[in-house]
Amino acid sequence: MPPSPERPIVHPRSDLSERELEIIELVATGLTNQEIAGQLTISKRTVDNHVSNIFTKTGAKNRVALLNWAMDHGKICRDGFNCCALPHVDPSRPS
């Protein structure tokens, strides 16, 4: 697909931490940063920082763009579409 203003070429860094991958999965479920913080028992500010770092690393400008990036790069799947063989992140394991 050629680059366009709606879909520019982005060369994301591939150094997402396990915690960042876990947060991407939780964003994909529709949780807010506050809800993610509650589920992971961390502060909302920590989640805000993680999400900001994820945006920087992936080149995403918002949550929708992040989820598109995550699906395109096999980090999440929806309804069996675009699933990958990445190991599942265990939310009970500290990162």
C-alpha cells in the first residue's frame, strides 16, 4: 500500500516491553487508562506514561492507530483474524 497522508510510512521501534505489550492488549479490550491502572494495580499516571511511550515507539497518534499498528504487526488479534504465535503475556508476572 503506498504511503498517504492517512497512512504514512512509519518505522516503529521494536523494543516494546512485556508491560507495554500487556497494556496494548488491555487497550484493545476497550479499557480506559484508569481501568487499566486498576486492573494492573499501578497508578493511572504510570499507565499514561506507558501509553505515551507506546505511541512514540509505534508511531501511533491515538488509540485507534495503535490498535491498527498492533494488528498489522501481530501483537493482537481480533476474532481469530491476524493472530500470531507470540507468547501470551501473563498479567500476574511483574515486568
